Amino acid sequence: MAARMDLVSACEVFVSVAERSSFTTGAAVAGVTQSVASRKVAALEVELGGRLFERTSRRVELTRLGREVLPAAERLVRSAGELRVDARRSRRRPITLGVPNGLPPAELAHLVATARRADLLLEVRTADPPERADALRSGVLDLGLEPVAADQARWCVPLGAGRSNGRGRDPAGDITFYLASIRSGRGTRPADARRIWIQPDDAVPHVRDRLVFAAHSAGLAPAQVRVATDMVGAVAEVWSRDDLVLCSEADAEQYGLGWAPMGDARLVRGYDVSGRDADLVRRFLGVAITDVAGALGAELSGRVEAPQ
């Protein structure tokens, strides 16, 4: 089967030649050679079933068929031009991406730069999980990094205990942290009990509830597991009264804390990307899946395919 002709391109040449009554000038304005223009018009004549031009020694004139189809061809050319303009405008419009608070600025800048090289103009906006979800639903955000359980995640961040004993891994070695180590003894006032703080991006059921259950099993009082309003406030409690914060190793490094994995439960901060436009989600993942992992301090899960 013969390939179908490019109707828009042929009409662009047809209109250009008709407006100037010249194949030479019309072809130049349309950005093609005269021979290409002649082939496109000939193909259009086959498609429409008749000659569009009469050629004389002095000029090119429209036939009756040419005059009658010219208005429709002009409308098609205008519509195609408007379509291209709208597409360019859409590509230039920033794509808003909601991300967690506190991600390293350098990693976010690298993510944005990678996207721009792929003609995807990203505008990063930080927010807590409920704010990101609301902004996605309302259309304020085009895309958002959504907290999900580890088995549903594209990016996984192992969590452990951040504490005020110096930067990096626990100085005594890769010592596993157990919640029972902060269990209050008899006579300890509740106000003096050490607490473990949950930052906003981890205050989601698949993390918070598992930590609460593990804390209860370890004999901690309910008040020893607290949700912080932000990471800065949680780290302030760590430094001021020797509390702990549930965080990633990258978080601990950023805030100058020691870090140890937890032995009571395997806690993971999982993320996927959400958006109402599935094609945009696929395009974003094709460009940025590795750079998002770098920004989150995450490991890529086995689920790296784009959504269907």
C-alpha cells in the first residue's frame, strides 16, 4: 500500500504558489525547492482528482478546481500553524513538580538541568505530602512525588535513627538501633523520656503506623513517638534534649547527625510520581528517573517502567 501524502505540507505549498502565481517564488516562501513544490502539488492533484493550476509561459493560474478548494486549503494551513504555535507555547510552559521539603538544592538543580536538556521545563515546588496531594487534585501541580508503600514505589529510601553523636554513621560502627534502648525506666518522668520524631514526609500510614507498632512492642510510652511540624524542628529536639529523628542516611548527613539502621522494623520512605496527564508522567520518567533518585537520596526499585 502506498504511503499517504502529507496533506498539510502539500496544501502549504499549494497556497503559497497560488498567492504568488509562481512556482519559483511560492516554493521559496514555502521553504522548499521548485522541484519539491511541483511534486507536492502533483500529489495533491492526484488526491483531489484534478488539476489545480494552468501553467502559461508568463504565469501560473488556478483552475476552477483550484479556485474552489483554495479557501479550504487556506483554512487547513492556518489551523496547522495555530496547532504548531499552541504546541510550542505548551512546551515552553513550565511543568510544575511538587517535591518534599528539605531536598538538597544542588540535586534539585541537577534534576531541572537534565529535564531542560530534554526540552522539559521543570519548575520545582516544595510542600508536605497533604499539600502536594491537594495541589495535584486542584491542578496547581502538574506532577508530584507521592509517598507510597515500598512495594508500590519507584524510589525507596531506607530509614533509620538520626541522633546527636556526630556526622555520618554511628561512631561505634554500623550499630543497629533498637527502640528498646530509649525505653524509660521506673521513676522517669514522661517529660524526661527520650522521643523519636517523625518528619512530615514520613507521617504517612505505611511508615508512621509501623513505627508506632514497633515502639509499642518495645515498651515505649505513646508520647515517645511524635510527629514534627518540620525537619528543622525535629533536629532541634535532637540537639537540645538528645531525642532521635526517623530519617534517611542522607538526611542525617545534611543535618550533621549520626545515623544507624533500625532493627525493630524495616522502614522505607517510598515514592512514585503522580499526575493527571499520563503522557507527561511517561515523558518525565523517561528523562528524570535517575536524577529523582539522586535528589531523594533513594534507591531505584525494580519498578522503573512508565505507567500505561
